[in-house]
Amino acid sequence: MLFAGQVGAAQLLNASYDVARGFYKDLNPAFIADWKKHGGADLSIDQSHGGSSKQARSVIDGLEADVVTMNNPLDIDAIAKAGLLPADWQKRLPNNSSPSWSAILFIVRKGNPKGIKDWDDLVKSGVQVIVPNPKTSGNGRYSYLAAWQYARSKTGGSDDTAIAFEKKLFGNVPVLDTGGRGATTTFAQRGIGDVLLTFENEVGLIRDEFGADKFEIVVPSLTVRADNPIALVDKVAAKKGTTPIAQAYLQFHYTKAAQEIFAKNGLRPIDAAVLKAHAADFPALNLFDVEQAFGGWSKAQADHFADGGSFDKIIANAHP
Amino acid sequence: MSSIAAPADAARRAPKRAIPGFGPTLGFTVFYLSVLVLIPLAGVFFRASGLGLEGLWNVLTGPRVLNALSLSFGAAFIAALINAVFGGVVAWVFVRYEFPGKRLLDAVIDLPFALPTAVAGIALTALYAPNGWIGELLTPLGIKVAYTRLGIIVALTFIGLPFVVRTVEPVLREVERDLEEAAATLGAMRWHTITRVILPAVLPALVTGFALSFARGVGEYGSVIFIAGNFPNVTEIAPLLITIKLDEYDYRGATAIAAAMLVISFVLLLVINLLQAWARRRA
């Protein structure tokens, strides 16, 4: 028993997804300042970023993360299945343990030369769509489910028409990157494709990085709410003796200050007042969520993205 | 008792070697290979075996897996063939001719060895993408390289080149010019000198270079994923499919593909080694 946490400065490790880098650069110093102000001991927070499934796998395989912050609950469920945290982790923090959310939007090139306004325009011939692989990226999964939901909620729509719609959509995908960042690079840097499907918070990053005047945002008539859940990795925190700090860190995500930081980084805060204050940055959306529309993430995963699921069937005979 | 004693006796009767120490060095070799290579590989088979024979069969005969495996081995084979031909030419030029800038070019050959493969992938993609320097010229001609199978072959050719050049060079240097001159004075046509005198001498080295380039290509990941497009059934290489399976938490499926790659690679390398032994005997 070394009680390392009490002797030296306590260290938290947050395993997070790719695009959350900028956000945690702002949030972590804010939390540390707040923690010290309330009499907390010295503390440092390390970040580990990567594709969310890869991050979850690292934690399962022994990466000693005290907390995980992801862009879909599936990856935290996988960690729960490995026994590192309880299966009902979503009940432990407000709003199903999701302090922020985002949505899938379209990014098109300046002037929108292909006239892309909604999902129907993505399946037209001659349109190239950039979307990452739904089997390996949260981004891809959300985009896929949004397209599915759109197709089947049209008049005369059904799961069958949704399959046909997805076939056409993925027939228009020239490059299937494994993660959201790869897809962004393909679209923004390599200049491939007419439209990129990505999270709203990535849109801001793309405009900052590649020039605000080069791209335009298109808000489709229907899109998906993508909650960004966070969780304590009980086993790791208990072993490191960091449980109280890690819990305080997670709860900090729900404070006004943190909600402001979410909004500044393009993530929609769950605090209605904060969201309203930033209404100019967040256009109104017509949303559905995966719980209602697909019976939850585990079911969506099994029906669509597992081996032999709908995505495998669609990809079997749709290719560029 | 006697059955144990007999080999020991045989060893004692074996011809004396100039440098002793066969026993310890062989023991060390076996130990070293076991720890470094065999045990980790056995782990792959052990994990894959959790699937059972039927599960293994189902994973490996899925169209996506079959397509990925044939793409990986097919593209590596073509790239190794290209390297065997043109790498051989490059080696020839380096051995036989002096020209300004030779040292510099010689160092360039080794770059694909040293470069992190991701860097190679990014550079090649930037060049061959439709808006890249080379891609821009090829696109109007209707030739697409990046994000197609052709792109994969380009990447594998790039990383495999030094293997052929560096294995063929020393052998070529050993081929004595006297032999060629003798062949010429005996009235052999130039083409005959090449096919009958030089080629048989360097063939074993060429085959080794081919095998190395091929083996490297089969396992290559970093450079390919950038240029491949990664579309299932079309441009998705087997190593990528393995990492995708891991991202889906399908450890067994991933190790099943890994085990299949190991077996196929082993058989192919064995065949290549036998071919090489045969070529050496002929030479």
C-alpha cells in the first residue's frame, strides 16, 4: 500500500475519443482549479485519445484509465462487459450519464455545387459521400442509423426501403475510413467527395483548421441525437485510490462552467439555459434518438453492425 | 537406456568441428526462437482455437474475409513480382556502372526500410489522390490509383523494393565477369549470356528478394490503409480487417484471420524456399 495518490500529486487518466481533444484541453484546467479552490490536493489529469472503440479496447486490455468519456454508450458497455464497471453505469449520473451531445450534420464544399439539401440528395448518382466505416466508428454508426431512420420514416418507407437506401448511399462512398478523423482528412485535405457526414462539433474544427470560407453546413430534415456518455472505471479507480477525485471530475461535467466549455467547443450542453445562450451556434434540429428508434444501442449493434448484420449485407453488393 | 545412449554416441562419433559449441548454440537458438517467435504465434492459434473448427471455418469462408485475404496475398504477389524485375535491374545498374550521384541514389534505396510506413502511406496518397501531383495527371486519362487496388500495389511495391535490391546486389557482385567474357568469346549471344550465365547465378538471390518483398507486403498495414480506400470486399486488406475485428471486440475472429494468414504465409515461404534450393542446385 503506497497511497501514491496522497503522497505525490494525484493523477487521473481520462480515456476519450478522438475529437474530444480540444474540449478536454479547456475542461481539465477548469476542473483542477475548481478542485483546488475547494480544498483538493494537487492533481494532474492525463488524456488518452483515439477512436472510441480502440480506446475502450485499451481500457479492457489494461490501460489504467480512471474515467472514460466516449461518443456512444456501446463502447462503455463493452468495458462493463469486461467487468471493469457495473452494467447499469448509465444510471449513475444525470441524463443517462451524458453531459453533452451532438448530432450528425452534412458539410459540403463552398457554394454547395451539387445542391445537397437532405438525405435524398446523398443517394443521387454522381454524388460522392464521405462517411467513416460504421463498424469501427461512432460517427459512422450514427450516420448509418440516421440514414436508415430517414428512409423508413418517409411515406411508404419500411426497413426494406431503408436497406435499398443504404445500398445506394454506400454505393456513393468512394473511401471508407475507419474513424471520423480519417474521413475529415479525406474530405477536407484530399478534396475527395461532395459531402461529409460528421458530428456537429467536428464541423467547427474543420472550419478552424481548413478555412471557414471553404465549407458550408447543411442541416438535414432529420438527424440523430448522439449522446456523449462518461463513466467511472470502478476497478481501476479503486485500485489507484482515485475514486473520489474521479467522481468529482465526472460530476464537474454537469456544472454551469463545464456546460459553457462544451458549448464553446461545439458540443451541445444538456443545460437548457446554456444551450439557449448559445442558440446562434446551434441551429434547431429535428431529432430522433437511438433508444426510441432502434430499441437501444445493443439492439442496434446486433441488428446492423455485428457480423452478418444489415451493414454486412449492404456492403456485400454496394461498392464504388 | 540404450535408446538414450545411442544418439549421444553418434554425436561423439560425429566429425570434429573446428569451433566447438554446437550443443549450447543450438539450444540457445531453439530457446530464442521459441520465446521470440513460436510462443507468441502459438498464442494466436490458442486464441483462435476458442472458436472451434466450425466457427473457424465460418469466419474464414465469409466473403469479406476471403476477399481481404485474396487481396492481401494477391497484391503482395504482384508487387513482389514487379520488385523482382525492376529491383533486379536497379541492382544491376548499381553493381555494373559508375555514375555521378550513385552514392546518393544508393542511400535512397534504403529509405523505404527506414521510413515509418504511415509516412510512406501519407506521402503516396498525397501524390496519387485525384488532387495530388501525379493523380492530377492520371485522372484525365481515366487512371485511378489512390483508393483502388492499384494504389495498394503501388504502396507495396514501394516498401518492398529495397528487399530485392539489397539481396541481389552482393550476389551480382560475385558473378565474375570472366565468365561473361568467356561466354562471349565462346560465341554466346548477349541474350544467351544473360539467360544462361548471369540469371542462373542470381536467381536464388532474386527468389529470396521476391520472398522477402512478398512477406513484407502481406503483413503491411501502415502505408496501405492510407491509400487503399478500405472498402469492404474491394480494397480492404486482411491486416485492416483484423484491426476492424478487434475494434468490434471480436478477438477470436481477429485471431482466426491472423492464424489463417500465418498458415498461408508459412506454406508459401516454404514453397519459395524449396524453389530457391532447387534454383541453387541448378546453378
